[in-house]
Amino acid sequence: MGQLDLVLVTLGALLLLALLGDLVSAYLPIPRVTVLVVAGLIVGPPGLDVLPPVSTEVYPVVSKLALLMVGFLLGGKLSRATLATVGRSVFAISLCEVVGVAILVALGLMALGVAPALAMILGGIAPASAPAAVTNVVDDLGAKGAMTDTLLGVVAIDDAWGLITFSALLAAAQTLTGTAGAADALLHGARELGGAIFVGVAVGVPAALVTGRLQPGKPTQAEALGVVLLAGGLAMHLEASYLLSAMLVGAVIANLAQHHDRPFHEIEAVEWPFMVMFFVLAGASLELSALAAVGPVAVAYLALRAGGLVVGAYAGGRLAGAPTRVRRWLGAAIMPQAGVALGMALVAGNAFPDLRESIISLVVASTVVFELVGPIVTRMALVRAGEASS
């Protein structure tokens, strides 16, 4: 079978498998995300290993497309109307949660005897979240309310604060160890953030002027997809964060466009196939062997990250005067962690070759746990907060 034939067969089979997983999840007390990830584990190398090697080439493309759409839709949640309601809570909670989890993980691991440089790096990686998993659980439950609006706002800007924190702690770790290139870590973070802001404005402003002038339907769908793909391609070319770039484009359109809701509806209409393939392939790419390769440090990292998210979100909620249910449950709702953390781990591994194996093994192991368990905790938090419609 030719390469293109194999790609098409693989994509078709994955979509049908994802459809089966989606149907099964309706009868299980766990989120659709977890069911799809487990399905990927079963058919991928950790399980039956029936996926062809070409799936490893397909996954980066599918994951980037899915995350671009997620970022764009999250940006649409950051309209003036929404921010006027929950804006203070979003910024206070996200900032306190990111700083709180970074400090708790770094100091906690140091107290347990972990080398300061490694502890600081892991502290910088810990705040990274998984917007795709969180938004999918929200959609799955049809969740609505102050808690849901705040949650979506927090995961939308989490990675911006997280990138700043990671860059600062990576630079501090390099300074501490005398490793050359501490300025490079700060430059890397500045390039990702600055590039994302540039793309957000350069693509978002013209798109906002055009949006709403086309007839709803296929023209608007082509427009929306074109804007998302253009933003993602420019961000990758500039080595900026494509997730943040797409989110900023969505935010600009939501606040400047006359009929801002049209492109978001069109992206929602085409997002599902990419999302389900993304979660199945994410499950297939998980390395369960990493769980056996790390020991007590990984357990401590998992506990400290979970505790830091809960404590940080609660403190931010108190500071912003958020409702009790938001303060109590938002930290648990942002538990999932995925691709952004792995990207940070690779950057840190390149900066610290001697620590590369430890960093990547720990982050991969934690990702396996948070990818599987995180969406379940998110679902529980939304249900306990009383905002789940289904």
C-alpha cells in the first residue's frame, strides 16, 4: 500500500474508532476525552500496536490543527462582555495559580533533596495546562455559568503566564549552574510571546474588519479556516506560540468584529473530527514505560502540582472576590496537562543535556497521568460546581 493510501486509511480508521469511543463514552461516568485517549492507548504501541508507522507523521499535523482551532475558540471567549463579568477573577486566578504551582513545585522538590536546577525547571513546566482537554469536557457536559466562563478564560491565558514563568525559571537555573545561555531562555520566551502578539494583531485586525461582510455558510467557513491556518503558519514561521497566536486572533475578532460570532460557529462545525483524532493519537503516543522509569520524585511532582493548582486558584479567587464554588473547584478543573509541557521539557532538555533524561522522563510520566485522570477531575469539578447541563 502506498504512503498516501496508508495515510487516508489510517485517518479513516481513526475517525471511526473515535466515533465508537464517543458513543461508548455516553454510557460511562468518565469524560469523552479519557475514553478517546484510552482507545489510543489500546491501538497504539502501549497496547495492540496496530497503528502503522505513518501515524507518527500524521499526529503533529492533526495536533497542531486541533490546537489552533481550540486556541481560536478560546480567544472568542475573551470578549469585553465576558471579561466585564469574570475578567478580574480570570486574571487573578490564572496569575496566582501559575505562580503558586511553580513556587510550590520548585520549593517542595528542593525540600525533598532534588537538585535546585532540576526543581526550578520542573516548577517552570508545572503550570502548563491542556486547553483542548478542558474545553472538550466543558462541551461534553454542556457546562454553563460563572465557573465555566472563568475556567475557559483561565485556560486561555494560562500558557501566556506559564511561558513567562518557565522562561524566568529556566534562566535562573542556568545562572545558578553557570550554564551559558541564560539570556537565550529569556529571549526564547520573549520571542514566543512577542511573536504571538504580532500575529494576533496582524491577522486579527484585518480579519475583524472582513468578518461579517461575507454571507453565512461556506464563504464564512472558508474565511474562518483561512484565518486560523494563516495565523498558525505565521506563528510557526516566526517561532512564536501558535496556540497563543490563534487565541489572540480569536480575541481580537471577538472584540472588534461586527458579527464576531459567525467565524466561531464555523470553526465549531469543523473542529470535531480533528479533536477526536487528536485525542486518539495522543493516547497512542503516550509512553507508559515512563511511569516505571521514574520513582518518588515523579509522585512528589504530581502531588505538588495538584496541590499548587488548587491552592493557587483558591487564593486568586479570594483575591478577586470570586464566588465560593469558583474558588473551591477551579483548581481541580485545570488539572489536565499535555503537549505544551512536553514542548517546555524539550527546550529545557536542550539547555541542560545532563538533566535531559530526567526532565523528559518526569514530564512524560506526569503527562500520562494528567492526560488520563485530569479530564475526569475536570468533569467532577464542573458537576460539583453545579454547572453541568448533561
